[in-house]
Amino acid sequence: MAAMRWRAPMFNSPLHYCAKCKQYVELDQTKEQCAVMHGCDGRNCSLEDAFRPPVPTSAPASPSIDVKATGSK
């Protein structure tokens, strides 16, 4: 009979203990996502500089083409 081996799952997200919510939090999320997940208001966060920066939502999906600049009449 083969010996069973226990393997722990890999967890790649950096963790840090939050004194405000008294839990370990993942730092690969935004501060706003963490606040929602752990039920705090997100203000006066001691880990504020450690979180992933928010992704800008106003960036255009693709470059626009100016018809006048292409020489078409």
C-alpha cells in the first residue's frame, strides 16, 4: 500500500495582519475590495500603502481613428 502524502495548497497572495479587523488580509486586492470583504469602512487603514493600486476604469478600450486625419473625403 502506497503511503499517502499530505500536500498543502499553494497560496501566492501576500498576507498581512490587520489590527483593525483582527484578521490576515490579502494584499493583492485594492483597499476598497478589502474593506468590503472584511466589513470595515476603509478609512484610517494602517495597510493603505501595501495594497494593489486600483485599476483605472476610464482608459479607452482601443485607440480611436480620426477619419479627417486619414485623408478620406
